[in-house]
Amino acid sequence: KAKANKNRKRKRKNKKNKGKLKKKVKAKKNKAKANKNRKRKRKNKKNKGKLKKKVKAKKNKAKANKNKKGLSKYKKTNKIHKNGQAKKGLNRNRNSRTLCQKEGDNRNYLDDFKKCQAGVTQAKRYNIRHNTMKKKQKSSKTKFVPTIELVGQFTDGGTKCPGDESIKDKVIKMFDLLKNCNKTVPVQCKIDDAEKNKIDGCDVEIKKFIDNFSKCQRGGLDCTCMKNLPKLDEIVLPSDSSVKCVNFVTKTERA
């Protein structure tokens, strides 16, 4: 009996020691794993930092090279002007404003070109807004129906406010507004189609000026070609000569 008790005690002790040993081994492994992960993270951080620096250095180098090229081109252009040489194709935008003036033409072609470009942008913006309004007009017939039905359920057709009777008048007003949305929205979103047709026609005429201006600049400035360009007041709608296109598009878009 004493021997059996001794054996039991020894087994228990061995079990405890085994458990402790397992825990120690596990803890050691976890610690080693954690250290390994820490080291890997640090390494990754360092590599990331190095990579970022390399990328930044590359970008800065490219930027510096670009600036150098720009400066050299600027110096080259200045040299040409100092020596009294005028090269076609160099600094074209500037030429369009100055070269033709030397030939007795004081018109500022570049400003006209910029105004026409702005006109095209504004016409595009107007058309986007026009299409949006048209879509709203169409969708207003059915868009508000689910909301009206839902509000009608909770307010007994817009006559009660079960949650708070003190705001009953506001609920009735709101419900009446919702019911009339399919009639009021088309009126509010109405845009004149005749005006849109005028803008589309003007857009075509303005683009013609832009295309012709670009042709006059291809392969160097051609002042004879520039002189044949119509003045802004002369760019009119073919169907109605009273509509001066550049001003009409600008005013309509702003309105």
C-alpha cells in the first residue's frame, strides 16, 4: 500500500514537471517567434524606407533634368531673339500675338482663340445641365410615388400624425408638397430646347475657328492664314445672324 502511494505521488510529480516543461518550451518557442517577427518587421520597415528614398531620389533627379532642359531651351530661345533671328515654330503662342503685329496687324489672335476655347467648354457644361434637367423631368412622374405611399401609410393619407399630434399641420403640408411633386418638378426643371439648338449650332461654328487657328500654326506661323480668320463678332449662327456665338454661349451658360 505504501509502495503504491509512493508510486502515485511520483507519477503526479512527473506529470506536474512534464506540464511545467511543456509550458516552458512553448513559452520559449513563442518568445523566439515574437523576436523573429519583430526583426522581420524592422527589416521590412528599413527596406520600405530605403525604397521610398530611392523613389524620391529618382523623382527629384527626373524633375531636375526636366528643369535643366527647360532652362536650356529658354536660353536657346533668348539667344535667337538677341541675335535678331526669328525661328518659325519656336514659342508659337507668343508669335501669334506679336509676329503679325510687325506686319501691320494689331489683332490679338491668341485672346480670340482662348475665348473660343472657353465658349466650347461652356457649351459642353450647358448641355450636361440640360440633359440632367430632362432626366429629372422624366423621372419625376414615378420617382416620388414610393415615398408618397409610405408617408400615406404612417399618416393615414396625410391627415394624422400618430407619433406627435403637435406637428400634424407640418405633416399635412409636407404630404401635400410630395403629392404635387410630379407636377411641380417638370415646371421647375423646364429648359428651352430652342436655346439648346442655338448653342449646339454655335458650338460647331466656334470649333471651326479653333481648327482653322491650329492649321495656321502648323509648321510655323502663317500671318496670311491668320488674317483670313473671322473676328469674334463675325462668328454667328448660320440660321440667325443676330446670334453672336461666343457671347451668346457665355451668357446662356452663366444664366
